[in-house]
Amino acid sequence: MKPASPACCPPPADEPDLRPVQGDAADEELAALTKALGHPIRVQIVRLLTRRESCICGDIVKELPLAQSTVSQHLKVLKEVGLIRGEIDGPRTCYCLEPRTLRRLKALIGGL
């Protein structure tokens, strides 16, 4: 798999997340994030993106035993909760992890 160009997945913002890890809003956020990761294929996609700086959707499809439309639906769920970013790069869509959201997920789980 080819590494992504810098324009494909720009560096994420590194500012700290100072939101509370307990309370109603934090509970709803944790529930949404864990629900998005509640499918084994989505966990596999996150692991795949962890091993690479970015992936083109077609490359992700090659790694999974699913149709492109099914993989796209899983990517959509992960993107909606902010676990990944998808940048359009010409005719392709390049996906990257969103480290800030992963750090937030860890903090929310740590607050249990």
C-alpha cells in the first residue's frame, strides 16, 4: 500500500481536550463511540488504519472479506463519530485515524 501524500490526510489538531469525562454528555459520547466500535469489522478497520498513516478505500476493501459498499458503510459509521477522517483525493477517498478522538475515547473509558 502506498503512503498517503500530505494533502491526503493533513495532520490532526493536537490541542488538549479538556471536556469532563463524567456526566450526561460524556456518557452519551462514550456510548456513541463504543457503539461505532461495536462491530468487529469496524475494529479491524481502526486497527488497519493504526498500522498505516492512511488508506485509500479500495485498499481497505482488499484487506477485508466484504463488498466495497459494506466497507463504505462501516467507514461512514466510524467517520460520523469522528474516529476517522476521510479526505477526497481526486477519484479516491483516503481515510485516516483521528488521534484526538482516540485519546478522548481512552479518557472516557478511564473515567468509568
